[in-house]
Amino acid sequence: MKKSLTIHDIAKIADVSSATVSRVLSNSSYPVSPELRSKILRIAKEHNYVPNLLGKQLKTKTSMTIGVIIPTITNSFYSSVILGVEEIARKNNYQVLLCNSFQNPELEDKYIQGMFEKQVRGLIISSISSDKKQLKHFIDMGLNVVALDQKMDMPDVCEVDFDYNKGGYMATRHLIGKGHKHIAYVTAPLDRPSRLSIHNGYLTAMREAGLEPLVEEGGRESYSGTYEFENGKMLTRRLMNGGWRPSAIFACNDMTAFGVVGELAALGLKVPQDVSVMGFDGIDFGQMITPPLTTVLQPTYEMGRIACDMLLDMLLDGKKPNSGIMLLPELLERDSVAEPSVGPAAETAAGTMH
Amino acid sequence: MKKSLTIHDIAKIADVSSATVSRVLSNSSYPVSPELRSKILRIAKEHNYVPNLLGKQLKTKTSMTIGVIIPTITNSFYSSVILGVEEIARKNNYQVLLCNSFQNPELEDKYIQGMFEKQVRGLIISSISSDKKQLKHFIDMGLNVVALDQKMDMPDVCEVDFDYNKGGYMATRHLIGKGHKHIAYVTAPLDRPSRLSIHNGYLTAMREAGLEPLVEEGGRESYSGTYEFENGKMLTRRLMNGGWRPSAIFACNDMTAFGVVGELAALGLKVPQDVSVMGFDGIDFGQMITPPLTTVLQPTYEMGRIACDMLLDMLLDGKKPNSGIMLLPELLERDSVAEPSVGPAAETAAGTMH
DNA sequence: CTGTTAGCGCGTTCAC
DNA sequence: GTGAACGCGCTAACAG
């Protein structure tokens, strides 16, 4: 195993001081004569010089890396966000330290500590931890934080948010606009701000239209990877066995909507002829099922890019950008929503109007 | 912004030397009297001491972080692998630096260089770069590498492999066992070892059974996120317009299979009654479509865990484990494959036998 | 323009 | 059992 060179080795070979070598190799603006510069550059290249950033970082107190903490990378929402984060990071010569917290607060804290020890001073986090004490402490010590997806409500923490409320409202309005009156909402547990907001949007739209809402809420979630899907199936079964048969079902996310579609098929019901289905998220897989899923698009990649941009602004300029940003939803109209048929479901609906 | 303490600050407060503080706080085996030990521990805790790992790493020449380079995290195959990698890393107090190469060799090289500069000495990589010169150099300099998914054929590089060949063979055998004679294989470009292997397994099984193979190969791929799906659709269209109508279609991966299923539906054909479809990968979404996809399971999470274990072995013991490991495929029987019907497709098949 | 020197925070000899 | 002193690789102040 070959030993790697230091600036001192290069200095010795070039017969100059290590300071000069440093000035050249670190692209310092400090003046160095063209001859020496090219000579040092040549020698460094010849010997495959690779700088040891630890030395540099120790001195300059900057580790060119940012941390990202998310629940789990296998959720395509987050993997897409990360792709955006990494793109911006790369363009600024930063690297990304990835952590999956599984929504475990202790793990989350441990990760933050570990990153701070490595002198990471920029963090993008989708946090669930209710106890912000530790994070607060690190922020005092110089950590810059951008919150993603989940609100933090902390001073000095920038947020990249998405208008879940409006998304829920838009989706419901779309269904109403198609003529639906019996619109059910199926959701994972309403224990997170984002879910509550979508739910709220749904309720608002229903109320506005003078329609009676019907919400089915799932049980405690697990990280099986198919929880959402199973939840969608289960809630649909419950829904269709109830007396109040919806002509449209709105799901809190696309994976849950897949479950809804699957269960509807199992019950012999056609989408969208018999029942319309609306998702939320806009993941790629939505267009791969039959029929392609009508849904609300959440600009995940863009969220990642923006979050990283904000973080780098904080890191470089030391200035805190406008406290936050709110991204807007967009309706992705595909084929899983249609006007209610004049079948039994619609007739029941008409019946309730008298 | 508060300033963080160093061991010297702690030493001053405790009225001892920084050496003693270091010995206590770094869990050194060096003997220190119990009184001093507890005193130092107490003071460190009271003052929220957080070690600066850069100093430690500079001294000990070990950065407790491993690098992972993959084509793109949005591919659920890789995100699942990474989850496994990170779990093992975390249990060993390592952290993960994530890079998406988009199969761009220059980006790949740049990332490797960047990591090496940060003193990362362990790398898990799914490389596409044909020019291994740079990597070879870094290995000489002390980089430990585990290749994932893509063979590297380099000495000193451990491989975690999957028996794609056998997987392709098993899938085809399964179809044959169900009574299919007209089995087509649709695939993304055969430009990667893994794809060639699956293809090979298919050919072998067909040849053994005295059946005529039919392969449809897609055009150059992009990273649109839905390339595989579109490719599956396109190839299916081409296939069903041809004279030789298959009773079963085997796709090189699940996403492509989704495209096959979707296009078949668009053509008015039912799966599996009219045409059977077999996927490859075993991603979670496979069970979320209708009908649930029969496929070959690739133990991605396990691959990640094993790769990371191997890497840590190399890193800690300095020893190179047995050069590689090969994971075996498993058939995941769901509902997209059935016996061929006695419809037109089967009759045509029978016809060719005479 | 160039070199000398002094740390960054930590671990580790080597004396005591 | 403890402390003083040195150095990991690099940058930045200062002097020339």
C-alpha cells in the first residue's frame, strides 16, 4: 500500500515551502509567481497528489458535507427529495451524509450528535422528535437546520413546506366538480401535521359544497413497506361493507390509493366506472397501474433542491433566508376519476338528496 | 453562537492535563484513577462536551464513514440496498456518504476522489465505469471496495453478487412448467452483465425444453424514472403486433413487467387468462398491481447488509474476506401467471408443434 | 512574491 | 497513574 503525499512532500520535491504549495493547491487568491505555480501543479499531478481534507477542515472549521435525516429512504417520496438535495449539494461541492431515522427519536438524536461531531454544520431533516431540546442546543452551537415535510415551529429553523391543506381541498373539489356527492376519505393515522392538513382540506371542500364527509382512519403504522397498501385495502373493505357507499374515494397517498384500487377490483368493482379513486403524492408508480391514477402532485424533487439551496445560503452567507417557503400542489388528471355512473351508487346518492 | 469546548478546556476546568482527559473521553484502555475518571466524565457532561472528530480522525487516520455510489436512489432496488447498508453501518458506528452517479463515469470518478480526500477508506459501489484505472489507484492507496450488482473483475475488490442467470432460468422454467410454449423475453438493452445473465438463463431454459426463444430488446435508456415502464409497453406492442404471439411474457424487471401488463390491458388482453406475465426483482409494488405480479425475488436488503458487513471486515481486520458471495434467487408466485388458455394463442402454439 | 511559524483538536509516546 | 511535548495535514498570520 502506497503512502499518500502531503504538501510537505510536494514542497520538498519542488524545493519550495509548504506554504507556497498550499497556496497553489488550494486555489488561494494569494499571489504566487506563474513559474512556481505551474511547477508545483506539474509535480502534484505527476505524483497523484490527493489532499487530505481532514487537515484542511480542522483548520478552516468547515466540513463540506451536509446531513440529511429522513424516516426511510425506501419511501419514494423521500428518495426523490434526496435526489434533489444531492444534485444541489454536488453542484456546490458538498457531499451528503444520509440517515434513516425510522421516526425513532433516539436514533434521530444520536445521528445529529454524530454528524455534529464530524463538524457537519448543515442539516436537512424530516423530524418526528417532539423533544427539540438537543436540536436547539446544536443550533446554538452553530448548526443550520432546514425542516422538510414536517413543521418544526422553531426559530432559526427554515422550513420547506407543501400546502397539504390546499392539496386536499383541490382533490376534493375535483371530485365534486365531476358530480360526486358521496366522497370518502381514507387515511393513515391522523397523527402528523401533513396528514391533518390534507384531511382538513377535504373537510373544508365537503362542507363548502354542503356534502357530508366520511373519513376512515387506519390503525397504527409499521415500516413493513406495504403498510399503506394494506391499510388502503382494509379501509376500503370496511367502507364498502358500510351502509354509506361512496361513489368516489380519496386516499391520503398514492400507495394507499393502490390498496383502494386493488380491493375495489377484488370486490368486483371497476375504476372509474363504478367508483372513482383519487390519490395524493404523484409518485411514478401511479401511472403504471391500470387505470393510471389521478392524483395531486407534490414536487418532491423540487423540495429537495430548494431545501438544499436554502441550507447552503445559510451556510455560506451566514444569513438566514426568509423563514420558509411553501410549495403548491398541482392536480394530475389521469384515468381513475370519472363522473359518477347512473348505477346503484349514484342512485343512492340521489336518494339522500331528497 | 456558543463556542464548543475542547479537551483542553475540560482539562483546565478539571485541573488535570489534556492527556488525561483524552484518555478518559476516548475510552482508552490506558489506566486512569477512578476519581479523576468520574470527575472528568461529570464535567464533560455538565458542559455538554462534544468531541471534534476531525482532530481524532486526523490523528488516527480513520474516518468512521463509508461511501456508497449507486446509479440513482429513486430506483427502489438501490434504496432497499442502502437501507441494509445503513443498518449495518449504524450498528458499527459508521455513517454513510451517499452518491448518485447516474451511471456517469466522470461523476463516479469525481465522487470517489472526493470521498478519498475525506479519508473515506470503505466504498460500496455499483459501478458502470469501464476505466478502472482511477479506482485501481485508490485501492493501492488503501481504499477498500465492495462491488454490488455489477461485476468488476478486479483483484482486491470483493463482490456481492446475485445469481441472475439462475433467476432467469427459474422464471422461464416456471413458465414452461405451467405448460407455456410461446414465451417471449422483453428486456432493457443487453449492455450490462446482470441483464445478459438473466437473458442467458432464459435462453438456456428454452433451449433445454426444445422451445424457440423470442427476445425483444429495448432502446437506449434514460433516467426519466419511467423508462422501464415505457419500454415494457413499447416492446409488448411490438410483440403483439408480430406474427408470433406469445402466451407468456417474461420481463427483465418488475417495472418493465408493469409496462407489459399495462399494454396488454390496453390491447384488451387479460392477465393471466390470455397472457401470463413474469417479472424480476420482487419490489414491493409488484403486489400492489392487479393482478399481483409473479416474479423472482432479489434479496436487496440482504445484499446491502452483506456488502456492508464485508466492507467492515476489510476495514477492521485488514483482511480480505473470501473474494465474493453469491445470493440466490427465489420464485415469488403470485397471480400473474397461469396455464395457457385453450384460446387462439395456445392453438397457434399447438400448431407449431406439428 | 516567498518562507517561517504557529496552531486547528486530538491521541500518543516518553519521562516522571 | 499522570503530565509535558510532539505531530497528524493543512492554512493563515507575520516577516522578510
